[in-house]
Amino acid sequence: MNWFITDDGDCQSLEFQAWTPYRPYRLYRFLTELEDILEEIKSDRQRLEAIAPRVCEFLETATWLDSAYVPPDAQRGWSVSKLYTEQDYPLTVQLVSWKPGATSTIHNHATWGLVAMLSGCERNHFWRRTEGDAIEKVGDRIVCEGEMITFSPGAIHSIEVLGDEPTISFNLYGETDFPKRFKFDAIAQTAEHF
Ligand SMILES: [Fe+2]
């Protein structure tokens, strides 16, 4: 299954049309089409509906991702390998690995986001703002290899790695609106920029 998380933490099914490229769907072609989609479509959900089938095709073509994978850092619990970057490039395109048992901060991304699980399972916890910086938990969803979870810019989540093996995911994010990006403390009911 594929999911879309709203600003209120509602977990909705993300439906999209299957799409077949007419030649191997290489990263540069995916990134070019991604730019076109972002220019043409302004609704984040509709953007993700257009991007998701292209991510599926890219992941099928990109057998080289196996060698781009960096195991999670033992101390920090995670590692990132950027798949594409250049100076001032606004999008985030990367593989992320998390070690077994790790949990993330509670955060939003302040931009649309897509996470495709390549290996393992992560439980996503969803939160919503109540008053000021206070948040409350509204639900969770386990996302496993072969599934995608996508986020509205205000969606607040945290992840918990399930199982005994590191998880690997392909992550794609739009241009971060930094003043709107926060990590939250659910006990102190505070938020801070990061
Ligand atoms: Fe996240």
C-alpha cells in the first residue's frame, strides 16, 4: 500500500496510475521530469500522485542503488547517501538507512516528501498540533519494503525501526521552507527549528 499523510496526521491511501517509461528510466530523466511536474502542478498531493509512479520505475531501473547504500552509523543510528546534488539544488534525493531499534525525532519536513521502503519495515507515528507547540499522537502505520509513504509539508511524524536488520529507504523531498520546519518534544510540548 501507499500512503499520504495530511498536515493533521491523517493517513490516507495514495492512489496513482501505473506508468511505463519508453526506455530505462535513468536518474537524470527522472529529475528532469520531476522539475517539470513541480512547475506544472501546484497541489502537493497531486504532485505526489504524479511523482510516485515515476519513483517506482526509477527504483526498478536503478540496480546501482545497491552500491550507493551506506550502512547506518553505529553511534548516530542512521546514514544518508545523497544520490544527486549540486550547488543550490533545492531538492533532496537520497538513500537513508536506519539501524534496528532506532527511533527518530518527531518532526515535520516543511515541504512535500516521499519515502519508498527498499528494505525492512518502519513504524511511522503521526502527530498533530493542538495548541501552540503542543502536539498529540493521532495514529501510526507500518511501512515495509515495496511500499511508499508520502507527506504533506505540515505532516508531523517520527519513525521506529522494526525487525533485526537495518532499513533502507529512498527519500525525496521538495524545497524546505526552513522557518516552518520543526522538531517537537511530545513530553515538554515544545518545538524547535532544525
Ligand atoms: Fe521524516
